[in-house]
Amino acid sequence: MSSPLPDWNDRISTLFASKIGYNIRELFASIERLTEKQTTRRLSCEQNFFSYQLFYLPQLPSLSVTGTGLVYLTPDVAYINIGVHTEEPTASAAVSANNDQTQQVINSVKSFGVDAKDIRTTNFSIYPNTQYDQQTGKPGSTTYVVDNTIYVTVHQLDKLGDLLDATVQAGANNVNSIQFDVFDKTSAIQQARDQAVKDAQTQAQGLASASGVTLGDVQTVSFTNEIPQPVTDVYGKGGGLAAAPAASVPINTGQLTLTVTVDMTYELK
């Protein structure tokens, strides 16, 4: 029995339907791509137009002023570097002598009411020191040098002069870089800021009145603190344990100036 002949009408219909479906899918994909390009182009144009408007938007009139506040401070704390320098024929002898001498200096500092937390070792070094013949250049004898430096914070400035002399009598032979400072500047900074703001406001009101305009809201405020650095007074004295008694060292703390600058911008009506 022969097989039935294929239904060509059905085959043609199926092929035609698949082709139409394929083309329709491609058509919708093309439409979506075109829509995305148009949307992107529209958004880009809107952004450029918005930027153009902002760029050419007329600026509102404003007034900028700078105020200054000054506060003068009297130092209430001093920082001192006190050193002991020893030199002996052997390293062990130099260390031993330095330890004893430094301990006497620390005891002397504590006798003036300085807390242990305000005494800090900042340097301890030991090194050989060889002497050379000036004519031949040949090495000669060698000694060993030990340096020990403590950093002391003194709050009772009325005792500072006596403390310095006492440390020298105890064996300190390198006392220098006395720095005077104010321990807590918080309230002084706030006071200077208030003065700076009032100064800026006064300037703004005066300029606005002279110009015939009215001040609006404050648009921007910025400030800068100029914290004074500790005042350094160089004091050098030596002599160690054999030093002769000396009168109290005169100490002048001077003044520190704390400056705050405030920049303010007002809208003008």
C-alpha cells in the first residue's frame, strides 16, 4: 500500500506562519531598540537644556564679609626638656653615673609637686666618643657618652624658676626649650568665634545700610581657628652636682593670641 502524499498546503502554511512570526519578532525588537535610542537622546537633550538653564541662570545678589575674633591668653602650663649628660671611660660606668644623676633630677622635680604622670623619658642614648690625634689623625682614648632626657609638664608656673635651679643643682646639665601654653583652650576658642561672628554681622549690616539694600538669610558660614603655638624660651644651664647655688631664674610667660576668622555670605533683598 503506497504512503499518502504529503499535504503541501499544510507544509506551506506552517512555513509561512513561522516566517511571519520570525519577522514579527524582529520587527518588535527593532521598535524597542529605536525607542531606547530615542529615549536616551531625549534624556540627553533634557539634561543639556537643564544644564544650560543653570549656567545662564542669573545669580542672586549676595554680600560676603569676614569677621575676626581675638582672645589673649595667659599661659598656665610649661613644658621643659631636662637632660643629663655623662661621659666615663667605660659604658657601664657612664650608664651607672647617668642613672644616679637622672634619678636625683627626677626626685628634685617631684619635690615641687609635679606628678609622676607629668614626667616622661623622651631620649636615652649611649655611644662611644673616640679622641683622634690632631696631627697624625690616629685614634686615641675612647670614652662612652650617655644622654638621658625627660619631658616635664609644670602646672605651677610660680614655682618654675626655683624648679629649674633645683634640677641643675641635682645634676641636670642640659635644660632647654621651655614652652609656655594654655592647657585648655575650649572656652577661649568659643569666645573668639562669638566675637568673629558678631564682627561679621556688624560689617554686613553697615555695608548693607550704606548700599541701601536689605540683608536676607545667611547662605554660607565658614570659620578658621588659628591656635597659637606654645611660646618657646631657650634656657641653658649646666654644672651638675658641683654647681654653685644660684638665685631663682626669672621667668616671663608672656601672652598667647588666639585668632578665629569667620566668613559669612548673606542674601540681599
